[in-house]
Amino acid sequence: MIRCFVSLLFCALSLSTLAAEDVPWLAEVNTPPQDVVAASQAEQPQANDLAAWQQQRSTLRNQWKSFLGAYAFPDLPLKIETLKEERLEHCTRRLIRYQAEPGRMVRAYLLIPHTSSKSKLPAVVAFHGTNSRTFDKLVGLDGEPERHMGLRLAEQGFIVICPENFLWEKNSYTGSTDAALKNHPGSKGMAVMLADGMRAVDVLFSLDNVDHQRIGSYGHSLGAKETLYLAAMDDRICAAVASEGGIEIGFSNWDAMWYLGDDVNKEGFPRKHQELVALIAGRPFLVLGGETGRGCADGERSWPALHHGHEIWKAYYPEPTRMGLLNHGQGHALPWDAGEKVIQWLTAYVANRAAE
């Protein structure tokens, strides 16, 4: 198995997103409850300064890579092929496929806005949720217009790539996971999702009209899980939104074999997802929670992990903290107005990101 990642440790400044203007509702989502703040007093950051934190951050990321059995293929040709293309009102919707690893291709929709500008455009990696038609809903080819987030972002001027999750490559989730991990014994299903997410960023990097400094990520449910890991492990993502993925391991089915497996249930398991939030700190990160209802994964209980990210941010990064929870309280769904907040967040912290 290949156990290597592209080195993505940017300098400290590149981890901070210098926004031209914050979203006007930042304070509403960025203020932890007082009981969470009080309970976390014993969990103060341990590094003395930014340089020490950068070293600790690198160690923490490597510990997660070791657990995941993470792999990537930075030198492998993408071999991008266009399968079909159609021109819509605001963008071109292109179905492509590309080489994710030797012998394995991934399909994705690429949405390219119509523009006469010669300036490079911001971009988003958008991950789909659990749906029998995989990424169709994201790009406007299935019902629920509020879930057409890839298309909605493209209409706002983002180039959007929507990769298809590997779980649909065979006739069951377990069959797909077994096939994907056959050549990577000991790896977790989440390692495949992470590597595929990083490969989607590689595709964006290969496009002449994408601004490499303005790439964000978004995902709902299954896609939110992918967004959490991609933002934590790939510093090319400058801002992200995770909707109803379950920010901590006990909040959702993270122990499924296609995610992290049963290791997370073993006594003494050392990892927590608040560590991933800490790795994101310095870059804007928004969690959408539905609070109650069937399958609900995030809500007020998500605050301790986010507050840990706040503590890291305030200790080591000079910009105002931009990491919070938008709790819409409408269950495991993406209401239209919450989707509008997603677009506003990514517009402020990706599209309008100030030059470094």
C-alpha cells in the first residue's frame, strides 16, 4: 500500500483566510454557549507559540494518517475524459471521469459558469449525500431544488466539481468498500473518500481558469463527513461547510466499515474529531445542524468540538475566529435558507478571499 501524501504544509499565513468582509450573521453562529466555554477550561492549547503549534499540528495530522492508512497518488496522471456535456442557463454541466488510483476511475460533474471575465474563478469541491442517484441531486438532475447546491454555487460564479463517492462502484456499500480496500489492507473506507476528495482538488488545480488560492468545500450528510476530513487534511481548502455529518465520532455511524470501522468503539481509542477541527483552525469552517429528528447528526452538542477549534484559532492565528454552528433545527435536511447561508459563507471566505 502507498502511505504517502503530497506535502501540503503551507506557511502559517496561508492557513489564515483574509476575508474582504465577514458574513453579517457571523456573531450568531460564532459564539459558543457559556456552559461549553466553562467546561473546556482544562483543555487549553499546549503549544507555546505558532511554530510549536505547527509542529504539533504536523504530528497530529500524521497520527490521523497512520490510523486511516491514508493514501494518495500525486504523481499519477489524471487522464481526464469528458463523457457528456450540456449548456445550461448559467453554466455548462460536464460529466467527466478521471484516474483516482491505478486502475480505478472516478466520475464527477464539473460545473463551469458562463463568464466573459478573463480572471480566474473561485472553486468548490461539493460532496453529495446518500442518494441512489449519487451526485445527480447536487447538479440539478434530481428533485429537491434546495439540495441542488452544486448548481446553486455555479450560478453564483463558482467552478464546482461534484465527485461520485466510491460506495456506489459495486452493488452494495460493503462490496464497494471491500473492492476499494483490496489493494490497501489495513486502510479505512474514509481513507478512500479522503484520497478521492484530494484527487478532486487535483482536478481543479489542473484547470487554467481556477484560482488555486480560492478553493472551498461543501457537503451534506455523507458529503459533510468527506468535507470534514478534506478540510482537516488538505490545506488547499481555504474554507468549508459541513451540513449534518456528525462532527464527533459518537454523533453518527462513523463506526461503519466504509467510514472508520469498529476501532472507534474500542476502549482507549485515542482519536477525537475535535482534533480534525483543530487542524482546520485558521480557515473558516461552518457546521450546519438540524438538532432533532430521524438521522439528525449535529446541533448544540456539536459545540465542544467547535469550541476546541476556537481555542486553537485564538491561541495561534491573528485573524478573528470564523468557526461556528448554524443550527436550523429542521432535522436531517438542508432547508433553502440554510443553503443560502452556505452560499454566503463560501462567497465571503472563498470567492471574496483577499489576496495574500
